[in-house]
Amino acid sequence: MTQTHTFDVVIVGAGGAGLMAALYASRNAKTAVLSKLYPIRSHTGAAQGGIGAALGNLEEDHWEWHAFDTVKGSDYLGDQDAIEFMCREAVQSVYDLEHFGLPFSRTADGRIAQRPFGGHTNNVTGKPVRRSCYAADRTGHMILQTLFQQCIKNNTLFFDEYQVLDLLIENGRTAGVVAVEIATGEMHVFQAKAVVFATGGHGRLWEITSNAYSYTGDGVAITLRRGIPAEDMEFFQFHPTGIYKLGILITEAVRGEGGILLNKDGERFMERYAPHIKDLASRDVISRSIYLEMKAGKGVNDSYMLLDVRPETVNKYAELDGRTRPDGTPYRVTAQEILSKIPDITDFCVTYLGVDPVKEPIPIQPTAHYAMGGIPTNKLGEVVVDDQGTVLPGLYAAGECACVSVHGANRLGTNSLVDLIVFGKHAGIQAAEYAAGVDFQTLPQDPTGLARQQIEKLTSGDGSEKAVTIGRELKKVMFDDVGVFRTAEGLHAAVEKVKELGERFKHVRVTDSGKIFNMDLLNTWELSNMLDLALVTALAAEARTESRGGHAREDFPQRDDLNWLKHSLAWLDGQVVRLGYKPVVITNYAPKERVY
């Protein structure tokens, strides 16, 4: 028999955004957090380099500079009202984390340490500014641990290892969610006045990715099936420095500490592509530059580039750049200083590559990293369902699964953590306030019907296809044709391939009939989510005939503000995708050419 639970607020996902929402919602509402993972295993823990906030602890900085850098980094597709809101809130949010107990790295006089990061500048001089607040190279991990401890302290109720399968909407309002308890295979209905989706991104769509195995786009896929559009799905960020072949992230902080990108000739090639800011250019710019270098025959073995953080290299280029420490003395580093600031990165490189970063360069290549698109929301975290800003009462989203849009066509480094802290907080506050003023919606007559139908399809196929084969082919075509550079031919081929895989998926059969920890069943269900999101992504990318941020078309290399300064919206009905568009919010920053 299906168990039914009743809460004022249900939060789906226990990463940074979900925990932040839970912390604030639970102060005023009976709140439950559902997560398919134990919370501290969430992907927020993989964020390394820092959280951006204009504290000005080491040099002059202002939230307005942070806002402009974010708008510019978004290739002018970010909604500027939301960006200004986020950058203003970022400063207090970092101090809130400090007061929660987060162990930030410190300056000699005890203030929160800050370092340079790609795309963050002094808006007067154009030079890099120290804006990233960090805890060595474990910032996301420390945020996750700190917030989880705060939630435990405040008696937040967790349902760990519960996979949410469906969103319940009744009479045009949110009514709750349906989940399966992974340990038993039993379905549970969670009736709620308000639901917050904080389910993370969908980076597992690509073959080479920095994303955790759990990043399968569940929240976006669930809401798509319930008639809610996905926004800006064509924009996906490739981080320029993933470990070659593995995709494991080498944080931007390595370049913030002075690391230099080199081609096979030992040439610092970013001087050609971003002459002012060089190796600290925005991620999309550097990823494209790496591919252009390799296309020109300057990749090592035609496959990868090098990231050099050896002290002798850092010190050489620091002198050439005229880089100084905050006190005005020349910037010089030792091997010990490098190791103290990037201990995890050092361990990754030694463990997986046999490369000691202070003795030899690191082989790197771009890796699928971050979804700019997702569930459309306003700056308070409320989910909107059309191009008019219409809110679905009681439904909220925050973090990578949401599209506010503060990242536009390309996310600025450090802003993922800013996003989840600021908008997770406000989604939680809004959900609790909403729940206090409404009654529970009556549950549908058969609340688990759609979820059971999905599961039954997976267990009743003829078994002529294997999920693992379809998944492997999906990831390859997405990486090859919907990657850093795209063409009409490649995108069309990707669309057709994804449709073919969708048809083949109908013949997949899960042979494990057990209920206890049936991961074969759940992994196959996750693949169905990825197939839906891949189709939406490829079709939205095929339709956008320009290059902007993370969407780079070789056949349309220029940004086209006249025709394409707008957000995409995609509705999914089976394998039929309907595209629509809505305007970008512009307040203080008129679009202009991006120069780094």
C-alpha cells in the first residue's frame, strides 16, 4: 500500500540549493527534504574554486562590478534585474555562510581570503580582481557540509535515497510529489502546499563531463512531462580545464593562482584570444580557444593542451604581466604555497594521471560542466510557465536545475555557488510564506498513476535493446555534435539520432525484478530523462542561428542581437518539441561586444 506523507513544504534535492532552501523554509513551515543521495554526496561538493562576492577584502571591489562582469559573461543573455539582485545579495550571503561556520581560507589579519577568477575584473582598469571567496580548493564541499550541519542542528527532516518520479498538480496548483524509496522499491506520496525543485543539472548527457553520475536532469524532465517548459536548454557550458579523457574538473582557481595554458609548442596561446585578461578569460572563450588551437595543429598529440602551475612558470609570467600581491610586492609562489591552495587538485592529478602539478604540466581538455538552462523561474524562485511570467502557484526551483536567468548564455566562474545560496534561500523563504497562506490541494484520485506507468513501461519492453548501449550512444553524439562547436549538419544529425534512440528505448526491458535497491530500474528511468532533455537541447540549438556564449555555431559565428537577443522556451509532448521565446530583461547594461 502506498504511504502518504503530509508537509507544508517539500524540497527535492539536497545539494547546496536544496539545503539552503530547507534551512530557511523549516524556520516557518513543516519541511521535508527528499534526495536520491545522502546529502553530503550531492554534486555541490565538487565545486572547488570559490564563491564570488564583492567583499573588497584585498582590493577595491563593488557589487555593481560583479553584476557587469556577470552580464558580460552571460553574453548579454542574462536577465539583468535578477543578476543585480544576486550580486547585491552575494555579499551578505557569504557572511551568512561564515556565521554558519564555513571554514573559509583567511588573510593574515583574519579576513575571508579572496583570489582572482576567470572573467572577474576591476571595471575601471579591466584587470583581474580578487573576488572569489574560497576554502582552499574545497569550497563547495565545505558549503555542503556546513549547510547540512545547520539543517541537522535545526531538526530538518530528511528522506534520504528517495527518488522523486512525478510532480502532482491539481486545479492549477502544486499538490505534492511521488517518490520511490530506493531501499524498498515502495512508492510514497508526499502531499505538500509548496514544492521546491533543487535537483541539479544534466551534464551526464555528454561523454566527457565533470558532472556526477547523479546529474541526469530529473527535475527538468519531470516538469517537462507536466507541461512546464524548459528555458535556454541550448546553452551548456564546457569548462576549459578537465583532466584529459576523464573530465574531472581542474578548478579555475589553478589559473587564479597563476597557472598558464600552453600549447604543444610551449606557447601561452590565450594572449592571442584574450590579450587583456589572458588565462583568466571567461570559460566559453577559453574552451573555444583550445579547440581553435587544436584545429590549427597545436594540440599535444592533437588531443589536449597543457595547464602549467609549476612555480617557475607561474613566477615567469607573473613578472611579465606585472602581477603583484595586495601589498604591492611582486607576485611569487613556491611549490609549498601551490600545494596548500590546491591540495585536492594535486591529489587528483597524482592519482589519475601520475602527474605532480608542481613538477610538470597537467594535460587538459574541455569538459561538459554546467547547464545554463532549466526550469524557468523569477528571482524569487517561483516557477513560471509561459512567456508572460505566469507563476504556477506553490512550485519553486533553485540551483542548476533552475533558469532564473542569471547565467544567460555562459556562466561566470564562482556564480554557481552564488546562485544556489542566494536563490536557494529565497525559494525556501517564498515557499514557506506561500504555504502559510493556503490550504492543501486535494490529491488526484490516483496520485501514483503516471509514476507507475513509467516504471511499468521499463519492465515490460521486449528486451531487444540495452539501456547501457543507448546511453553510451547518446553521450557520444551529444559530445561530438552538441559540444563546444556546433553546425547545422551536426545538430540535425544529433536530433535524428536522439529520436532514433528514443524509439529504441521503447524496447528496453529492465530484467531485475527485485525491489530492494533496484539500481538497474532507476538508472534506466534516469536515461529516459536524459533522452528527453537531449532532444530539447539539440532542437533548441539547431533553431538558434547565431553564436552566443556556450552555443557556438561554426556556420553562424557571430552573435545576432537583432534576431536572437531572447530566451528560448521548449515544451515537450512525447517526441514533439514546441519552441517559443521571451525577451531578455535589460536594465543598465546595453549589449556590446565582449572583449577580454
